[in-house]
Amino acid sequence: MTTSETPPDTTPDAATVTGSGNASADRAGLANTGVIIGDVTSEYHEHHHHPRAVPVWPALVGQPPPLASAFQPRRGLREQILAARRRGDDIVLTQPEDGAGSAAAGTQVLAGGGGVGKSQLAAWFAHDAVEHGTDLLVWVPASSPDQVITTYARAAVRVGVPGADGTDPVADAGALLEWLHITDRTWLVVLDDITDPAHLTRWWPPHRSTGWTVATTRLQDATLTSSGRQKFDVDVYTEGESLAYLTDRLTNAQLAHLLDGSAGDLAAALGHLPLALSHATAYMINQEESCAAYLARYTRREQLAELMPADADPDAYGRPVTVTLLLALDAADTTTPAGLARPALALAALLDPNGHPDTLWTTTAVTDYLTTHRTHNTGQPVTPDQARKALRLLHRYSLLTHTPTNGPRAVRIHALTARATRETTTTNTATLAHAAADALLHLWPANDHTTPDLTATLRTNTTTLADIAGDLLWHPHGHPLLYQSGNSLLRAGLPTPATTYWHHMTEQAARLLGDEHPDTLTARANLAASYWQAGRTADAITIEEKVVADRERLLGDDHPDTLTARANLAASYWQAGRTADAITIEEKVLADRERLLGDDHPDTLTARANLASSYHQAGRTTDAITIKEKVVADSARLLGDDHPDTLTVRGNLAASYRQAGRTTEAITIGEKVLADRERRLGDEHPHTLTARANLAASYRQAGRTTDAINLLKTVVADRERLLGDEHPETVAAARALRAWQADP
């Protein structure tokens, strides 16, 4: 019988890093031996199966922003868009550009400069779709590929797309697009705030008569309006729309008497910009000030020297927003709780405009920051309740939006408001950045796979903060938040974004901290973990060999990080077929962990299981069985019969029984492991596929050839779809299937 390689079980684990305490995503998981491919399990968290939900229609995934008070429907533009939709086009909303031509039919892109209301118009289409019974609405913050993938994946699970089980975001996202191609259900996908067309290269929804796509962007990139996508420019309000907005807003607040003959002049002074009008009317309502009085106040403040210079305002929108922002802050900062509006908005301006959790404002990091930077010092610490009141105060003045029911994205700030705030704040940016980073890190759940929407939101906020803060989060060392966010990508099974992230982190750490700083070694090890997860074993080995050498020299042979680095290198050697090299390293790692940590430490169990896996691959079946029987007993005793690590080592034992010719015992254990995997993780989880492949091998050895080949065919098909044709696990399974079919 032809058998194929069975790599050990290796995924990111948490290792102690000297200096900063950052968590390393080095790989050292419990091994899984099998004739087809090995499991991937983790030492520090368990994947939970998301049961296939019965779809409830209509379904909403993501959180469209609420429509603004006195929202102006822009009927002319809206009717053009709806007419394009009736022709089967999709929409891209963009900003006006002289000489821009019209695009071909297809996706419609709504584009425009900051503050003109692109997202609000897209939100109107979203809310309208819900009101008219559209089966599926997906609102996607599209500024990063991570957000697109995870939102699509949640949608796939929500509506029960075949093959989507919540365990592999990339595969689930792809399954959603396939489903959109064929479903008769009606749908709308909104891609809000595209910042890089490359992020959408493989993720544009299909053109279908049953569904359509609306995208918003500030870009004028030609690729956005190719492939049949229709562009519509969104400009500032017309004079009539500005006056209608002022009238509606003040009348709805029972303050129509504030309207006077200066309303038109005020709208013109604000450039008819919706965002500036929102700031102004909020001030007028809260202060009960007329249009004429506000216009006079605005004119005086506009003349102050500290405003954004014209050459720093490419959209020509920043200056009116800066003036209205400063006027609002002048008023809000004297309102109870006094002195908190300015520091609170300065903090919010460093976070993702698409939203952050409102629980951030109850963290000690935020309340301590507000206490220190309160502009009216009371001598008392700021309480979480006062911080929340400051949040509501900023909401009242339209400086941000607080919608408590919006979960992880409950607090949003317009990007132009955030920019104007950063341009005018006097608070030290490093202080602000570290306070925000500490607060985000505090919110990170221990088991982030159980709250994917919150975790994705925390990642995008980390990215926004890191982009704005630049090098400030690297002093005196890399902030742990940066490492937590990258490890989260690995735990979520997103190797492509993880590789990009850790490549950047490695460069940053080397530039700012030096090649030999512990944080740099950690970043480099995590880049190797990304390569390994993507199936790029040779690239992983190249990095890991250097990490091992550096850690041995800098940290010593017995440091936990050194042992983890060695274990990861052995795992990659194993996957590359260098079994003898893997065994040499693993025997030393096991001896060191037994000496330093004791027999029952989880890391010791991992080392023992990985060594057994390599013995199995080397044909030392008796040695493998002896170790595996001990690991199974220890794992069941220490972790429980149903723990995923126990299931892994039990499956490994079955593989060795099979290799030793103890086929009946192998089948008995293999069938139970497969049933447990299907129950806990779902039909398409990588662990389940491994269990299915290994059971197929046992069936074949027992002479049940038809059962074996049929079972392995499903594994090959699933791996091709989920991992791709060139992934090592797919290659191993396909090679075994060909051998079995050629020699049944």
C-alpha cells in the first residue's frame, strides 16, 4: 500500500517574549500523525464549530450607519442610480473630477470627497432594501481585505451557504460569492470606503439580476470603474438641499424660529458641505443660536491663525469642517461633564472611522487618560459613567455618532472630522496613541475566535491607529497590541493578510529596534508562521533557521522562546520530509521541556506528541505507539476526553496502530475521532478532513477499498476548494488518491 506524508500538528502558540511581553505566534502544537495529512491544533485555544444555522430571512450582516437627522434624499442623483440599477448595473459613488468619462454598465461606485455624504447615500439604499424585503443585505467596511473577507464569511454562515461552517474565513467568503452567482434570493452588498482597489481583486460580487453592489470611495482609480462598474459622482449639497437641511433640522428640533434671512449665507459660507452643516446645526440647536448669530461666530473663528492651511486641504472641505469643529468643541467643553469633550474627541480621532466598541470608554486606560488631560481639572478621577457622558455629549454636537445597538461599531467618527481634530489637537500624539492602544488591547477577548465581528473590528482599529501613530507605538518597544492583532490574523486562518502584516511588522521592528531585539525575533518568527500556514514551507524554514540561531545566541538554550523556535523549525522540517532532522531537534526539545517544565506541562505533551509523529513517519512504529499511548492517557487525564488536543493524539494513535497492522483498533478509534470532529468542528474543518483521510487509509488497509476511495475523494475535493491545488495538504491527499486508484 502506498502511503503519504503526515505532517505534525503545528499552529501559532503563545510564547513569552523578553522585554515587551508580546505574544509570539510560533508554532508548536500537538502532533497529528496520519497517512494523508496532519491536523492543525493549538496549544492555547480551541476552534469551536459554528452549528449550521437555519437561515432567517431577510438577513442583515454588518451595520449600515443610521441615516442622519434631516437626511436629504438627493432625488435627482438617486433616481439616476435607481435607473442604472434597473438596467442591471452596479454602483460606484466617487468624487467629481473634471473631464471624467462615464463607465460601462456594471457595479455602481459612489465616490466623493470627505464629508459630501457618500456613505449616507449608500446607507439610504441599504435601509431602502431592508424596507422592501431584500433577502440579504451585507454592509462591508471595505478599507482592508481582512474586513471584506471576514464580513463575507459571516454572511455565508448566516444564510447557510453550503460548505460555510465558520472555521475558514477565506473559504467561507469564496463560498458566499459562489452562492451569489446561483441564488434566486435577492441581495445587496455595500462596499463602503474602498481605499485600495487591490483589496477587492478577487472579492467583487457577481453581476446578477437578483442582486447588486454599491461601493463608495474617495478614489478616482480607473480599475474601480472597469469590468462593467458604473460611476456616479457625489458632490456637496445644492443650495436648495442646504436650505432644506437647515429647515428640516431646526424645525424637527422645535426651533424653527432660529431660521432667518442669513440661512442662505450660512450654507454658502459652509460650502454646502453636509458634514459642516451637521456640525453647525447641532451647535445652533444645543445653544439655541440663530443662523445670523452662528454665521457671525463662524466668520470670526475662521479668521484665526491656527486653522488648517489651504494647501493642506486638497478637497477644499477641511477648512469649514475645522471651523465648525472648533466652535462645537468650545461649547461642548464647557458643558457637563466639563473639560472632557476635547480629550475624548482627540482619542476617537485615532480610531477607525467605521466604528469602535463603546465599551472602550469604560476601560481604565481611557478614564486615566481623560483624568490627566481634562481641560477643567476637578481634582477627581474621571469615572466610566462620566466618560460615557462625554461620548454622548460629542454625539449631541454631531462630532461623532454613538449608536449603542451597533455592537462592535457603536461609535463612529467621520474621517474628515477625525482629520480636522488631529490637525488642531494640542495633546501629545504619543500619549494619545498609547492610551488608545492600551484600551484596544484591554478589549481583546481571550478566545477571539468566539467573537469574530468584535475581533475584526479591533484589528481594523489597530490598523488605523498604527497608520496614524507611525513609529510612536514602537517606543520603548513594540506595543503588545500590534502583536495581538497579527496573531489574531493567524488564529483566524487568514494567511495572506497575515503574511502582509508580519512582513511589515518585521521591517518596522528591525528598523526601529534593531535586528536582534526580542520583538524583532518574534515578528520574524510570526512571519515564518504565516508562510507555514500558507503552505510556503521552504520560506518558513529559511526564516526559522535564523530565528533559532539568534535566540540560542541572545536568549540561551533553555529560554522558552528558544525551545519554541526549535519546535517550529522541526515542524517545518517534518512538513518538508526532512524527518531525521526533525527527530534530532524534537528529541532535544522534549528532554529540555521535561527537565524545565515537568512531565505534565502542556508544552511537554506537545513536544512528546510531535516526536511520536516523527517516529511514525520514520517507520519507528513501536516507538511511536509507546509514546502516543502515554500522550493519549495524559491528555485525557489533564484536558478531558473531549478536548481537541485529546482527539488529535487519539487520531495519531490510530494512525500508528494502522501502521503496525492493528487495523481493527485503528478503525474503531478513527471512526470515533471522525464523529467527534464532525460534531465539534463541522464537516469541513481541517481537523475533520484529516480524520476522514486517516479513516479512509484504515478502510483501505482492511480491504474496504470502495469505502476508502470514496471517502478520500471527498477530502481531495474539499481541500482543493478550501486550500487550493498547490497547498501541501492538498498535494499529499491527491497523491494518495492517485496511488490508491492505480493500485486498489
